[in-house]
Amino acid sequence: MIFGISNYQPSKSGHPTADDRQLLADKIVNIKSKLINLIFLVKIGNIELPDLPLFLAPMEDVSDEVFRYVCKNYGSDVVYTEFVSSEALIRKVKKSEKKLIVHDYERPIGIQIYGNRTEAMAEAAKLVNEANPDFIDLNFGCPVRKIVMKGSGAGLLKDIPKMVEITRNVVKAVNLPVTVKTRLGWDENHKNIVETAEKLQDVGIKAITIHGRKHNPKICIPVIGNGDIDNPVKARQAFEFYKVDGIMIGRASIGNPFIFREIRHYLDTGKLLPPPSVQQQAEDLKELLIKSIKNKGERIGILCMRRHMAHSFKGLPDFRELRICMLRTENFIELTDILNRISYKYLGYTMN
Ligand SMILES: Cc1cc2nc3c(=O)[nH]c(=O)nc-3n(C[C@H](O)[C@H](O)[C@H](O)COP(=O)(O)O)c2cc1C
């Protein structure tokens, strides 16, 4: 049996109906795409990725090991750490070193670093290499002022030769695959990603994530599309229209890690899953909360949860007071109680 084609049964009359023909056509399309995927498996170096892979974006103060765990459970195929400063790593700053801790269950995982000095980036990459993630990602896209002012992140889009030099030296310094996350260009008038991606490919990167979309037939490494993908339909469009090899989800996962399951289900079946119930979202938050407290202690664990909670339970009627209580408390028992009250009050509601 090839990919289930022997399941095909003609109608009782023996003549195929329109539905039968549609079913058969769907199966042929399915077989074709599976064969294509077998031949053109998406790979980052030697890391084989599943069909239409979904990436959790690196996000400072969000994509910590607790959130990565939850997103992974909901079907994110590849995850990243928050970005880590190369300068802090070589100065052995404890908080930054802690960000290098990765677990086998989260593989494949990339550790992302940023910086502006070539030697510091290569040195930091060696330290990252020792932490043994699956790949090392270089941040050439962060637009935050304090990063850009130091010529790091998106600041390097103003100095492509330097960006390429840093990348070349990092690739030479480590034995793990190196990837890059960047933007179309510094601004509307300098969209040079086509040439930049080629230069980065030439010095050995194994995948590139681009915030924004642009096609370049000379790029053979996987291109991961990122930016504003916040529902399953947009996810499919990114694969179909922009021909990306993977998609990366950032903000839409905050408070809603369920989005990975929704997208995967839609990509596999073409059907939308019903939105999660309020109970489901409350249970997700409780799981995240318990892990967060275990990892960081009660106070910090709860503070770290606030960003997720602020994005949860959107659109519920008469929710203001509960939201304020939920975002104010620093006590685990009280917070669990509030989440239980939310579940109870909004029994039967779903999140839209
Ligand atoms: C809170 C927050 C923190 C972020 N931190 C990082 C980071 O550490 N490294 C990085 O490359 N991008 C970072 N980004 C950018 C995201 O990875 C992503 O490129 C951006 O949010 C666009 O994708 P989205 O529209 O799916 O959110 C951050 C974004 C947010 C919202």
C-alpha cells in the first residue's frame, strides 16, 4: 500500500461519483506532496525536519525552557532559546549562561546569540557549541534600540560585510550548523536580503529565517518565513504562496501555545480545529505556572507568567475584574484559585 491509496473504495453502483473522484484527487495530491517531501526533506545541516515544519520564534522573556516545553507539547517542531548576548557569555554572566541549558526532549533546538564584535561572537559560539544544542542561530534582526545602537541585531543590516565576517568566523569556530535570523533589509529603501542571503549561504549557514518574504531561486538552504502568522490559514498561505520551507510563530503563541496544534491539524487535514475552551486555556496556564514556579521560584515564576496571562482569555465578556486579579497576585494558591474561578464562570465558552 502506498500512503493509503488502497483504502479507496468505489461507490456501490461501481461507477465513481463526484465525491469518489474528489477523494481520489485529494489522495493523489497527498501522495505527490509526500513523495516530493521525501525527496526534498527540509534539513538544517544534518537535522531532518518533518513535513511543513513549525518553529517557535526566539523571544526574550518568553521562549524560556518552560514555554518551550509547552509549545513542544502542542506540536512546535523546532524551538529556540531567547537571544543571549555574546559579550555576556564570554564574561560568564550567570543569567546568560543559564539560557544555554537545553534538554533532550526539546530537540531540535537552536541557541540564539547576538553581538557586534567578530571575536566575541566566535568565542561565544564556542561556548554555545559546548552546551550542545542542535544548531546555533545568529540574530541579525532585532530592532530594539539599545541593541541596534551598539551595532548588533538589525544594526548589522547597515554593515553587511561585517555581518558576513561575523558569520564566517562563527561557522569556522564551531562544528554545529549555524543559522541566521534577519529581516528584508535595514529599511524600505534598503531591502537587500536577496544578495545578503546569498553571501551568508556562501560562508556556510544552513538555514535562514526572514522576517518578511522574498523569493530567491539561488538560495538552496531552507528559508523559514516569519512575521504575522497568527492563524492556520495564514500558515498554509506562507507555505503555498511564499514557498517557504518552514514557518516561525512568535507573538501568536504567547498565551496561546495551542496555535501549533491548530496549525498542524489544518495543514494535515485542511480542517480547522474548534477553538480551545476557556477550561483548556486555564489548564494550559496552570501547567505553565507550575513549571514556571518549579523553575524560577514562586515570585519570579508568577511574574514571568504575566505576559502569557495578559494575552489569554481575550474577548470574554465581563472579564475585567478577574483579569486584574489574575495579573496582580504574586501567590500561587490565589492564582490557581482565580484560574479555577475563570473555568467555572465561563463553562461552555471557547476562545475565538
Ligand atoms: C516579546 C518578544 C521578544 C522577542 N525576542 C526576540 C529574540 O530574542 N530574538 C529574535 O530573533 N527575535 C525576537 N523577537 C522577534 C520574534 O522572534 C519574531 O521575529 C517577531 O515577533 C515576528 O514574528 P511574529 O509576527 O510571529 O510575532 C521577539 C519578539 C517579541 C514579541
